[in-house]
Amino acid sequence: MTERHNEIWVSKAAAVLVGRTIKKVRYLTDDERKGLGWSMRSIVIILDDETHIWPSMDDEGNNAGALFTTDTKLMTIPVVP
């Protein structure tokens, strides 16, 4: 990926994320998981403007993904069955 390509995606992500606050955190429901065609459930982060964010194992949405943090009390937010 070129630096310019990276800048474009950072700009798009920033437009959605910067200044938002997290309103709620939960895991995908079984119905949501099934609707995505996934075998596992990932965490869902719900922002103050009702934007929902959840990790996927890849950008094609093939299955749920884990989140890694720098907090030593919770270094990984795992996928669950």
C-alpha cells in the first residue's frame, strides 16, 4: 500500500471515529453471527451516533476477529463461539 493510499484510509476512518465516544459494548448476537455467515462472534462497539463497529478476520468479512489492546489487564478481546 502506498503512503497516499494509507492517508486516504486514515482520513476516511478519522471522519467516522474522531470525536465519537463509546456508548455500549456487546458481542454479536447469534442472529447477527448467522446473518454474517460466521462461526464465531466478535465484540461490537457502539458509538454515540449509533455507528456499530466490529472486527473481522479480514477485509472480506470471512469470520469474526479479535481486538488487541495495550492495556495489560485486557490485552486481547477474543472472539467467542
